[in-house]
Amino acid sequence: MAALLGGDSKGDHQAAARVLDRLLASDDPLTSSERFTALVLRADAAVHMEEWASARDFIAEARSIPPVSPSAHVDDLRRLDDLEGFLPTD
């Protein structure tokens, strides 16, 4: 996953969002673990770009994926909690 984002999008949230959007919309099958990680990364990019509605959608979709191995995604799960804390309340 990190290799997909590469150096070109590191720190460039718009570039990362474009890459992740293509990945998530592609016909290439992703494992549930890969999709979960991609959604967390995409939610992170959305928060950085203050795309609050999109961030909420990506977080909700990530949370809807049943964890195959929660211990393998501890950091991603923590990141989701952190991202939710950045969302403005309506």
C-alpha cells in the first residue's frame, strides 16, 4: 500500500487521495485488510483537506469491514479514533 503512494504523494494529501480513489474504485480485488487500510488512509487525506463529509463516509466504510485480525490493525483502528476526533460536530 505504501509503495502505491510512493514519494510523489508523501505529504501531498490531494495526490494521495487521487491514488487511493483510483485504488478503491478499481476492478482489482483488494483483500478486506487492504481495503480497510486504504479507507483509513483515504479518510486521513480527507481530514487533512477538510473534506468532512467524505472523511465521515470513509471512516464509516472502514468501520463496517469486519476485522480479520484486530491486532494486525491496532494502529489503523487508533487512527480512525483520532480522525473521528478531528471531525467537526454539526
